[in-house]
Amino acid sequence: MGKFIIEGGHPLRGTMTASGNKNAALKLLPACLLTDEPVILHNIPDIQDVRSTFDVLHDLGVETENLGEGSWRIHARHVQKSKLDSRLAGRTRASFVFSGPMLARMGQVELPLPGGDVIGGRPLDTHIRALKALGVDVSMYPRGQFNMNVDGLRGAGYLLLAEASVTATENTLMAAVLAKGETIIDNAASEPHVQDLCHFLNQMGAHIGGIGSSRLTVQGVDRLGGAEFRIGSDFMEVGSFIGATAVTHGEVRIQNAEPHNLGMIRLVYEKLGVHWIDDGNDIIIPADQSLEIEHALGGRIPEIKPMPWPGFPPDLMSIALVMATQANGSILLHDWMYESRFFFVDHLAFMGARIVLCDPHRVLVQGGNGMQANPQGVPSPDIRAGMAMIMAGLCAKGETTIHNIQQIDRGYERVDEKLRALGARIQRTE
């Protein structure tokens, strides 16, 4: 297993370019199964979760060609089987969204429970209810194996999702675009990667209306064709590098940051005394950060909590937590979505952060104190907590070792190379 060795105390300075949106790539690749014509996708990030998704496609018989610089040609000319390899599909949470396009293409699919980060309960009930509304028969066998069959997908009419689930919205969309009739998906997720999927499907010939809202209207079509599409930038990566720059007192320009996707992130980070400047499609994080936590009205302790888009993204809660440890003042972070999100905070406390884990969902931070490195090593329990521990190592005094870095590689493209280019002292060892 690999590890990162970080020598803290060096400000990040320079220019970097945002990678493609991880969560968009992991859904647009399975969507290529919806046509037997070739598709070209640009700005695909080179991360482990994407590689795992390509492995699933290859196992199904899909042809792929690396065109270089993040561009790929995908041709699902023939889909050779309807069963996903359990070992391959179990590597990533996104594998379950193969069910929608496989049902539309093959009329059946057998697949396992998805893998992914262990950050709490992530039930699949919303997926299953939506697929059943489209006429799918779903059976679940021991050890979490699903068998799904449909004799022609049919529009669900009005379909209210029990939660604004990103993956359930995407899965439903990919099945509904080839269903006969209309499907109105209410309480739909509207994140930028969901919008990317909608625009991509429409370029392939789908009829999806209401893009960017919580109500999507899908008029089913008989077939979809090829398309060429560029996915947007990864605002999770951008938000992470804003945090890393701020806690190291650096100054960084992020190219292709797409500031229009950073509205709520800006509002929340301003509570922590962090700001940036928009410059066209770039942003500049200046060195003059106050890092002063802004009191709520009446001098109350402020709170940060995630919400569905356009609210604050839950995947940035771990990043905001480390930023809070370096900002003067007190703040409560409340992740009501995932009960295991904050289980890595003991490692921050061992490094000197003043943190109280109130319960599985809430953390109280008294910020403004420096952190000491942990040369014995800290784990990377999931993608975002792993990046948070990198941030802690970057601002701590001394040398910190981070283990289990394959988790970070699942979601961040060459993170150590990007940080080194900005002046960080970080080395990867096997």
C-alpha cells in the first residue's frame, strides 16, 4: 500500500488547472451503453474510480480508446453480457448506476451491492422504487446480489423521489430516456454533474426538460445516437485546493474553476474567513485570508451543514473541518446525512486540533491553534477525509505520514503532483 510523507509549513503558491468532474465522469461512462454508436468524452479525470469504471465497461465488451489529454472514445457496439463482474463493480459506489443503462439496452442486469466510501448508511431504496415505477422487476439475493428484468421500459408518469439522491436521479434518467412515454422526476437532484448528464443525454437525442431544477421531464425516445461532450470541472477538487491554500497561507490561481458553481461554497467558506477573487473562468485565492470565524447573529456559534444542491456539498464537510481548526473562533459542523463522516477527527485531535465529537453527526471546533505533525502515520478512511488529512499535514509543523492513499487516488487526480507543483513538500512511497 502507498503512503504520502508530508513536510508541513510550506505555503502553496502558483497556478493549477482544475480536473474534470469525478461524479460526472462516473455517470457519463455508463451512459455510453445507451447507444451502439461511438461517443467521445473530453476532460475525463485520470483517477482510480474512473479506471474501475472503464474496467467494468471492458468486461462488458465495450471498446474504448484513449485519445490523450483526458479525451476518450467509447463505443458500445456490442454488449456481450448482462451480468456485472462482482469484483470489478464492488470497487466503486458508482457501479450501481450501470443498472439504468443496462436495463434500457439489454432488458436485464445482474449486479452486486456497490462499493465506495464507508461514511455511513447509503441505502438504495430510492433507486429501486424508481426503477420499479418504470416497470422493472427487482429481486435481491443473499450477499446483496440484484437481479433486474424488464419487458420494455415504460414511462412512470409522475415520479416523486423519496430523497433528492444524485445517483438515483441519474439512474432513473438513464432508464427513462429510452422508456415509452413520459416520466416526470420530482425532487430530482440538480448538482452540476447531474446537469452534465442531462445535457449529454440530450446531445445523444434524449428529450429532457427542466435541467438544473428539481423537476425533470423526460419524453422517452426509441433510440439514442453518438455524441461528443466535455464534462465540467470538479468543484470538489476546487473547494479542496481553496482550503489547502488557505490553511497554508498561500496564494494560488485555479484555472477553469467555473466560479458559477461555487456560490454556496463561497458563502460557507466566508464563515471561516476565507475568500477568493473571480477572474473570468479562473479564481485567485489570495494570501491575505483573515481566517476569523464569523459569529452568527447575537454572537451565537455559527453552524455549517450540507444540503442538496445548490446547498453546501456534503463531500466538502471534511475539508471545511480542517479549515475550521486553523481559523480563530468556534464553529459547529453538522453532517446530518452521513453518520460516519467525522470518525477521522481523533487523528486531527492527536495532531493538536481542538475538536469535540458531540455525536456521530456533529463536531464542535475551537480553531486558531497550530497543529503538530504525526510521523507515526494517520489513515485515509475515505476520499474526502484523506484529502482533509493531507491538508492537516500541509499546515502542521514537522513530518506527517498518511497511509491508505489509494482512497485519495480514487477521487483526486495526481494530487501529490499538483501539490508539489505549488510548492508542497509531499512524496509518494510504496
